[in-house]
Amino acid sequence: MIRFNQYDDPNIEFKKAIKKPLPISCVQMDEEFEVATLEGIMKGKKGDWLMKGVNGELYPCAHDIFIKSYDLIE
């Protein structure tokens, strides 16, 4: 088994890919919150986003990650 550390730059040729533009539902939270997920309890801070994924799963998304990754659909 090969092990990678998070910020290592392995000597592997990576391909480029773009996330599919799948619409998801989201709401910006006005208070801290928790979500029970398959990975355990995940916490969100005030201003983070509660996301509903393509399979109906709920998960938190930090505000700074949301801004980099998503555009709201009006």
C-alpha cells in the first residue's frame, strides 16, 4: 500500500479534471451547528454553510471554502 501525506508532492503525473456543475442546496447558518455524518460528527461555525449533497446527505462547508468552490444560483 502506498501512503501519501497531505502536502507531499509525489512524483506522479496528475491529470486535470473539473468538478461537474451539479446543483446542490445550501443555507448559510447564523449560529454554530453540528451534523452527524458517516465520518462522525462534523461541526460548523456561525457563517459556515449547511450543504445538501446530490444524494440528500447533509454536511458543513466552511465559508472560505464555499466562496472558493461555489457560486450561488439566483
